[in-house]
Amino acid sequence: MEAIEDNMGTAAHDLTTLEHKEKALARYKMERDWFAFLLEAAGGMDTPEGKLQVKLLTILLDSKEKVISSVMNDTPFVAAYYCTAPEILNAMNLPWFMIMETPFLAASAPYLLDDLRGAEEMGMGTDLCSAIRLPMYYIESGLMPVPSAVVGLLSPCDGTTMLQQVLQHNPAWKNVPLFAPDPPYTSDERAIRYFANELRTMVSFLEEKTGRKMDMHRLREVCEESNRTYKLWQEYNELRRAVPCPHGWEIGGAQAFAVSQCFVAGDPRCTDWFQQLLECGEIKVKEGRGANEYFPEKIRILWFDIMPYGWVFEFMPWLEQEWGAILVMDMFSNFPYTLIDTSSEETMFHDLAKRNLMDVPMIRQARGTAENFSSDITRMVKDYKIDCVIWPGHMGHKDGAATAGIMRETCRGLGVPFLHIGLDLFDRRYTSVEEVKDKVSEFFRGMGLG
Amino acid sequence: MTAFDDHIRQVTEFVATMRQQGRPVRQFALPNDANHLRAGLPIQVGAGANPGIILRSDTFVELGNPDAGSCGFGLWTENPSLLEDGRVTLIGPDITESPLGSLPFGQVVMVGGAGLIADDQVAIGQAQVVADQIEGYMVRSSSRNIWSRVSKRVGARGFSFDTLARSLMFLIKSALPKVESVEIAFVTSSKDDLLTLNQIAESAQAIGRAALKEHWKARGYDLDCDLHCGSCHDKTVCDDIRKVVATRLRKDKEALGDDAQ
Amino acid sequence: MGSSANGTKLISVCGKGGTGKTVFTAMMTRALLDSGRAGRLLVIDADPALGQLSALGARVTRTMGQIREDIIRTARRGDRDEKAEIADKVDYMVFDALSEMDGFALLAMGRTESLGCFCPVNSLLRSAIETLSKSFDTILVDGEAGIEQINRQVTQRLDTLIIVSDPSARGMETAAVVKDMVEREKIIECGKMGIVFNRVTGNEQLLEDSARRLGLPLFGLIPSDPAIAEYDLAGTPILQLPTDAPGPRAVRNVVETCLLA
């Protein structure tokens, strides 16, 4: 990995534009190098799952290289989110990165704790979600490349809304054009049409601010490819209903979410990855092989949030090894997505709006009314033969915290044990890994699981 | 009158319309008694009856692929006389008539019981999520539509809509003793025919969501807290005042700009 | 409102109900005026019950609450031109609500009748107060209804927050909560914050220790003064208290050492 630049500790306000660019680029490359390291490690795994990891990391690295190239060559690139119709960005040939990329994708990186400490030293409240705090810190420290434009996010929580305000007050970012599609409160046809219009406005905004033009034929191609990807994902998800589940936390699952939405949406490489994932899974299902060949499946878990990426390597393998507990399904791996009708421009925007408003994880549950917490858990518990539901209780989830009671009641109605832990998915200091393990163990024991 | 009585009538009218338009409409009567429903079935029905999953390669018939069309919803009434207990209506080809095919799929499950109340809606909805309870039949894990597979193994045994209807009726009556009558309509004729059914579905689902909200409210949970701007009848006041605030900000900026000059 | 921008000092008084905030604020008004260093002084009575008015011997013709009602009414029923005019009129409306007293001005927040949040209306009025406050050197807010209300309706930033407590556990608990709201929850931005114990009848050392335990600088100890109780009971404006009475003397000391130093 590249050495950290000397001025890493300098706040963004004190940097010149060039210094800022160099500092941010150095940091972005450092993260790229972290994934390159993981790719190298995965390359040594001569298994179908290993090959999947290699393919995934290759796609990820390619998207990162595109951003790096854009920074270095001063060509347009965008900061956006997985839930702001990434198909549109692909169709407009716009490289992009997720503002919350590090917590969502690279929280296992060795520098993450230093970053969290840096955020605290900067005075950021520790009651703020770490997934928000980290990008705030990167922005304020000049560690995030300044894009040509920003597509903001105003749901599901106040934290994401606040992040846009941070951008608008930061000297390096305040003049970067920003458009945040406005998510309506309801989830009916009127809401979908409204949000479709927001996406159209977003396209106009991107055209104006980046110079890249939208070609509807290209959008159709991308959406059709996206549909192919999603059909395979749907098929793969059925495999995880098998007992034993063919894959655990490491494969499929949340990776599927990342490949379909976080790197480049509607890309044949992603479809190819899913095809491989599906084939790999089908073989295991036919052979009756479970996720972990050494530790047979005893407990089937629904983890109803993103995985604890800040300490995932210390916790998830332990679950499997200590308890035979397999993460069969989680919030981000769940597939409720509708396919995009590509018959016209109108139907494409309509269905992209529907997908990004009502289907994508976390937005689906926490933007709308709380019924999705209940209905999604009910469906997943039944379909995936779940033995217990775990709501991690991430400290930043004020949006979801109020629904813990609804989830508990739902699980009670289903006759399935429910555990609410209380932790930070990215910061191991909040609730130590050992404490989480103790709570989970006590829960399993108390509920007679495993 | 229960909230869905009108929808039940609409479904009846839909069937009549389909008949008038020349669609193949078949109706048959199944036993009323839950236990008799399972008699002679070529499959197992009940908890754990379908422990495995049905892979693509094992599929005899696919029902409700989004490309083919899908519409699934449930209705209930406290007036069981609105329904003919045990009646199954099939519009379009049967499963046995479409081996290795992919059919559009509409499924309307109508449930009646004098003792049914709005609070039973959750249980009625849950009873229709069959999960692993019908051997050789897997409803795919897709929340927005009903999309299912019949395995080759049970297809070879003659799994048909008769089988599916008996299974569903048995499961519902077993899970909900208050239910006195169950009637089911299946539509496999065309995607266009499902569009009409979808209109009834959307209206019913809106009522269902409202009832669900009340159900949770009675338990002390507000699914849709009304304390938000979207549900406030004075939202337009705030919208107008926001424009006023924006106007003032613009004027302030202009004034600052003038001062600077 | 930001003192750094135009030099205006913003001071607010908060604390548990019944600890004597209103009287303390009135005495502070006197002390600020007598110091000759407060400049142009604006007192904002953020008590919905307008408690500060009698303490200061003042009357107002209009409150901010009434202006708020007018704006909401116009936004609800007015035509387009009337709504657009709000942007220009609101400053005049707020200015009109100002009462000129002997040496200071008074603005009363009053109560609001309309149910509902109307956050944009609060923002609009808050910005109008901000515009008005640029004409003053010192602004003193009697925060009877709490700092959340001050943040919502008056200002988002203070130079000094004085938490008034009496020598009771409940008073100090409230002080701790206010401190927490400011420091941890950042309900309002605050330059400095301290505690004043009111109605002190001895045990000064204990109270100093309590302040230390709370983590709040002790701004002052105001002795229990029978004269204050007499004036209060008789409805005589607290402003008219003899300046050498123990209460006003102690408050003067707070003003001199903590605000004007």
C-alpha cells in the first residue's frame, strides 16, 4: 500500500486545491490498494468461491480505477449512492463512487479505527452514525476526491440529509453542484411518478454539470442488462432457502447487493458474476453441501441489517465455527426488486423510481412506513426457514430503532426468537466483539438454539 | 359489510366477463371439510412437506414469471354466503396442460367467516405464504408478486390447480378455524387479463394496508406516524412560507452583493 | 443570530420552572442598564405566559405568537399576492411588535393558537428576529419555555446561557439536563454556560460544590431577598427594586463578572 502523505493530518480548509486533490487521490488509492491486496489474497483460493471473490474484486477495482483516472485527468465523475439509480450513471458513462463507500465496502480496512478517532478529534459527536461520521471526516479532512457533481441522498435518515449540508459548508465542496432527488413520504403510484420525475431532473442536472449526455437506447441496454443481473440474483436467492444453505456470510448475500448496485449497475460483468454464483450455488444444493464444510449448519439466522463490516472477520466466522450459525439472509441480500420495464422511456424511469424508492435495502424499510420491517421479516422467516432474527441495533439507526418493538412482536407472532444487540456495525469500540459474542451466545443458549 | 365485499363481487364480475369474452373458464367444487381436502392428493401438505427448493432444472411449470404476468391477493368477508365454499375457478390452461411451460398467474384467495374481524387480516395474509408446506410447490421469495414453481416430480404425479387449491384451502382452514368458506380463482389465460385483476388487487391492497396499520396501532405501534409533513393538511402553508423564506434569503444575498459593490 | 458577525451579545436564561428565572432576568435587565455598557438592549420574553411583562412593568400591543397566527392565516386563505407580500411585511410586523421601554426594547413571544408544527413559519420569524437584533448590542432572552423553544423560535446561537436553579435537587437535575442538551445533543450552539443559584439561604459552599459536580461554572449566588417576594406579590415591577437590595446587588455582580467582563 502507498505510504500516507505527510499532510494527511491537515484539515481540508487549509489546503490549496491542488494539495486537496493530491491528498484525496492518495487516500483513494490507498483504499484501492487495500482491495488490490484482498484480490491478491483471493487469487490464491482455487475454489469456485475464490474465483467469485476475484471476479467481484476485479469489477470493484475497475470502478475505482475509473474514478482515479477521472481525478487525474480532470474528466467528469460523480459522487452518488446505490439508491440513486446507478443504472443512469452507467448509461451516461459517468464513473462514480459512493460517498459512504468506506464504511459500506472497506470497513475491514486497517485504517478505519484511525479514521474514527480522527472524526472524534475533529469534534464530531459520537452519537452520530459512524457510516455518516466517516464520510464527514473524509470530506472535512480533504480525504475524499472532489467530484464534478454530487447526487445527494435525503433518506432514510436525518444523518444522510445532514451529510448534504456538510458538503454545502465545506470550502472544497460547497461549489460542487449538488442535486438530491426528493423522496416522497408515501409509497403509492403518485409517489413513484413523483420520484420518476426527480430522476429525470437528476439526468438533466448531470447533463448540465458534467457534459455527459443521456442516450435512451443506452439506458435501455443498461436496464435490460440490469434485469438480467437481477433475474439471476432472484434465482440465486432461492438457493439460500435450501437446507443446508449453500453459502454463508462470505459468499452471495450482501456481495450480490454490492455487485448489482455499488460498483457499476447494468454491466455484463456483473451478470456474469451472478451466473457464476448461481452455478456454484446450484451444484452445492444438488449435492446437499452447506456453507461451511467443517461446521455443519445448526442455526439459520436472519441478520436484519448490513453486516458488521468493521469487525466482520472476527465475528462471522466465529458464528459458524462456534455455533454452526449460518447467516442465511440479511437485509441487504433480500430480493424484493421489480424488474424494469424497458418498453419506453416513461416505463424505464417509472420502474427505476420504484426500485430506488421501494425496493433497495434500508430505504425500503426505513424510508416508508414501518410495515416493511414486519412484512419483510415475516416473508424471510417463512421462506428461508429462519431459526432466529437478529436486529443488530446499529447505533446510527435512529430510523430503525423505533421499530424494534414491531420487529419483536412480528417475531413473537411467528414463533421465532428475536435478539436486539445494540452495537456499531463499523466501530468495534462501541460494543466490543467479545461482548457481542457473549450476548449472542447467551441468546442461542437461552432459546435452545444450536 | 366488510371492507372487501365489493372486491369479492368485482372478482365474480371479472369471471363472468372472462366467460363472456370466450376465455376457457372452468369451475369445480372441492370438499368443505379440511381433512377431506387432502384425501387422494398426490402430494404431502403440511409443515415441512416441501423441505427442499425447486431448481430451474427441476421445474415442471413456472407460474407468474414477471415477463408472463402475475397477480396474487387475498380477500376476506364476515359474510360467508358471498362465497361458495370449496369452489375453484380456473381461467386459462391448467398446470397439467402446460408441461415445461411458463404461465401467467393470477391467484385470488377469498375467505369467509361470520366470526372474522379486521384483526384476522394479518393471520389470513400469513396463511397464504405457504413456504414449505406444499410438496413440490415453491412460491418464490418475491414480495411484490406471486411467482411459483411446480417441480417435475409432482408434475409427473399430476399436480394441477385442483391439487394447489385443495392444499391452499386445507392450510387456510387448518390455520384459521374461524374460516367457514374458502373460494379460489386462478387465472392463467394472459398477461392482459391479469391487468384487470391487478386493478382489483391494488384497491384491495390499499385497504389491507390501512387495516394493517390499525391492527398495529391497536397493539400500541404506529406504523405510519401521522406526525410528518406528508400527512399534515397544512402542508401547503409550509410550502408557501418556504417560498417566502427563499425570497428573503435571495433578497438578503442581493443586498449583500450590492453592499460589497 | 450570531454575535461574532455583528458584535451583538446574546444571553439567555433557562432553568426549571419556579426557580425565579423571570425575576432574575428582570434584575439582569436592571443591572445591564445600570452598567451603561450593554448598549442598545433588547429583552425577549420567551414565556408563553408573558411573565416578563409584569416583572418589567411593561405592556405589549402585539406578540410574536399573534404575528405567527397572522402569517399562518394569510398563507392558508390569502391570495397569491398577499402570500408573496409576507416576505416584505414580516420585518415590519416584527418591528411593530417591539415595545420601547425606558432604556430598552421588549419583544414578547407569546403563545400560538394554531395546532401544528409550522416549522417554516418559525424559521421565517426567527430570521426576522435576527434582522431586528442587528440593531441591538445586547439581547437578553427569558427562556421560560426551554432552550428547544428558543432554538426553534428565537435563535440558534447564544453567547451565554445562564441556567437558574434554586437550592433543590430537582432544580439541579434540570440544570444537568439543560447542560446535556447543549453539550451532547447540541440543541443550541452556546459560547459559554454557567449556573446561578437563586433564593440562596446559606450553604454556599455546598452549592459551589454542586456546581462543580455538575461541571458548570458558578456564575453567582442570589440570596433570598424578602423585598423580591414583596414586589412580586404586589405586582410591582422588579425593575423598581432598590439597586442596593441584596438580590439586585448579587445579580449586578453576575452581570459584571460573567457578561460584561
